[in-house]
Amino acid sequence: MHLTLELDDRTAAHVNVAAQNAGVSPAEWITHLIERQTADVWPDHIKALAGAWRDEPWPDNTGATMGQDVPREPF
């Protein structure tokens, strides 16, 4: 499939710089961008984050290590 894009000068310059920094042609850079934005699965670097953070405590044990409440003042 061939696709023609009309880009303003500023956007075209951004595409050219980004493609040059990535070491690919502007067409390849745009293709990779479209592939990333339309992927139907999580990328491996995102899947690798599963389990990377400590789980928060469940409500039944929240405050289990907090000690005694202070008595409330009477009305």
C-alpha cells in the first residue's frame, strides 16, 4: 500500500530528525510509529513490568500494624 501524507514544514522537520536519530528513513520511522500505535498486544518491555512493584495491602489487613486508636473526645 502506498500512502501520501501532507505534512507542514515543522512536522516534516521533526519526522526527519527523529528518523535520522533512529538511523532509519522517514518512511520506516513512520511505519514503526504506526505499528507501535496500532499494536494489539503489550510490548515486551511493558509485560516485563508485571510484578515489579509491591502490591498494596488488602483492606482486611490495612492498619494491622498501626497500633491502637486514640480515644475520641466526648461531644
